[in-house]
Amino acid sequence: ALTAGIVGLPNVGKSTLFNAITKAGAEAANYPFCTIDPNVGIVEVPDERLNKLTELVDPKKTVPTAFEFTDIAGIVEGASKGEGLGNKFLSHIREVDAICQVVRCFADENITHVSGKVDPLSDIEVINLELILADLESVSKRLERVTKMAKQKDKDAMAEEIPLTKLKEAFEEGNPARSVELSKEEFELIRGMHLLTIKPMLYVANVSEDEIADVSNNEYVQKVRDFAKEDGAEVIVVCAKIEEEMAELEDDEKEMFLEELGIEESGLDQLIRATYDLLGLATYFTAGVQEVRAWTFRKGMKAPQCAGIIHTDFEKGFIRAETVAYDDLLEAGSMTAAKEAGKVRLEGKEYEVKDGDVMLFRFNV
Ligand code: GDP
């Protein structure tokens, strides 16, 4: 299963946020694909469409979909040189599929900041630079070897030299691998290196409890937003402390709490959805009277692969999928009405499943 890593300097609120995630946490038993590990928190994906489908179908049970966050502790300046947890830390990042970088945007004099003052941009720079330096080292080593082979006119080496050189140049200018334009072929050649800075990243601006309702006066958040814009990255504003308190509340209590604070949606819920998207994930639904359920698939997957997420037999024996778009089903008001309106399609093996498809798989056993 794909997972997103939570990284950040010490004392920025990572553990607080991760606590919120595990406390709000989904039942691992419902999600057999998920890892059982203290550093992994499973979150359910909040999805209004699932509630609407539940109202429509009135099933015995409703199951949301879920994915994982991994807590990656302790990056400090010098990690790429092995300081702090150094290499161990970097190898943990290597294993995740996307990165959520927590940035401290709250000024609390009681809480020490590692570098002495709250300065989100310099924090971001420290972390991003460590990741770039680690990548620079891997790419330089590889390039050295490949260049030697290329001199002997080794065809593969000559091809690989091109993307490696582009990457090295970018790193030397302080830019991440994801900013480098690579052709599909070039990307394939360097994919196996699992570079840290090729992973998609978003920023989590952690603000104080008095500012969460209105961050327009928080200059730290503004700075992070400006920076992220250039990086093409998203910024999610949260108050980790409030999320941690809220994680233990029931849904209706949570809603009241949010209303009191003057917030529309919890930052954690926003973070979950943004991260899901960052991981390249999307949702399809099954809607039977026994169970209405959301399923996670990777964008671009075809119908048989999606069927295989439910059960491998569904993929092996796949015949076709009765498919209706969520909006069409809701508009029609029932599956029968949707069929009568001609909105239910029979899709075959080549159908690329779309986010929000409601599906019924037909298969041979
Ligand atoms: P980590 O080192 O990044 O894991 O940071 P922690 O989660 O341990 O947080 C460091 C300190 O900052 C703790 O004392 C937290 O209670 C505090 N903290 C975290 N988030 C917030 C927040 O949103 N507001 C305030 N005021 N304090 C926070």
C-alpha cells in the first residue's frame, strides 16, 4: 500500500499531528492491506459521497476507504552527512511515496525552536537541502560509474548519462529532482534510484490555536504559501494541538467543536484528502444493500485491476463492470432509475476507472 511520510524539524508539531492521526485512527482489522507498525497510522478518507450513497441505498454497513501515514522522526541539519539519525532517517523517507513536510508557523515562547527562532522558510530550506544533498551523493556516485562505461561506448550507460547529468545540475543549483524535466524514457532509467526529491511533497503549516480560524494575519503561513507556489506544492494549514484534541471526539461533537472555533473543515481532514491526491489515489464505490463501500485505486488503473482490489478472483475472472458515475446515480435517485435513464454503462477490460465511479463487477468463478 502507498504511504505518505510526515517529516519536519524537531519541535514543529510532527508527533502531535501523528498522534491526532493515530487517535482518529481507523480499525486496522478493516484494512488487511495496512501495515501494523507503531510508526504507521491508518486514516479513513473523509468522503461526502459515501454518506450520500449510504442515504440512497440504506445498506447494513458502510465502509470508508483508508490509507497510511508514516511518522519519520528526527531530521536535523547534517542528516545527509549522517548527523542525528542521519542515514536511517533518509532510508525511511526512501520507502514512502509522498512527503508531508510539517512547518512550524506558531510562535510559542515556551517551546524551543531548534535554530533559535521561528522561521518557516529557513526550516524548509534546511530539510529540502538535506534531501537534495542525499540525492546529489547517490547521483554523483552513479554518474561516475556510468560515465566510465559510456566512454567504452556502452549504449545503456550513454542513455543513462543524460538524465543523471540533468539531475546533478539541478541538485547543484539547489533544486529537487521533481523540478527536472525528464522524458518518460529518461525517467524510467533513473526510477530505480528511488531519489528522495522526486517524491511529491506538500507543506503542512502548523499554526497556534488562536490563529486557526483566520490565518490571514499569520505572516509565517503567507511566506510558506509564497514559497510553495514556486515549488508548485500545496499548503495545508492545521493546528496540530486542536486536531489532537478533536481526534477523540465523536463526529457530531467534532462538528460542534469546529463550529465554535469558526472552522469549516478540520485541517486534518483537508490534509488527508490532499495527501490522497498527492499519492495519485482515487476512489470508486460499490453500493449493495449489504454494504456501501469506498475503494482506493491508483489513478490510471483499468477495470479488472480495480476489481482485483476487492478480490483477486474478481480480476482473474473479470467479464465486465456495470458502471455509473456518482453524479449520475445521485441525480437519478436509484440504481433502477439510473439504468432506465441509460446512465449505467457496461465497461470492459480496457476501461480506465474514474474517481467516483460506482461499480458492480461481473466475473467468472
Ligand atoms: P515534533 O518534535 O515535531 O514531533 O513536535 P511535537 O509534536 O512534539 O511538538 C513540540 C511542542 O510543540 C510540544 O510541546 C507541542 O505541544 C507543541 N505544539 C505542537 N503543535 C502545536 C500547536 O499547534 N500549537 C501550540 N501552541 N503548540 C503546539
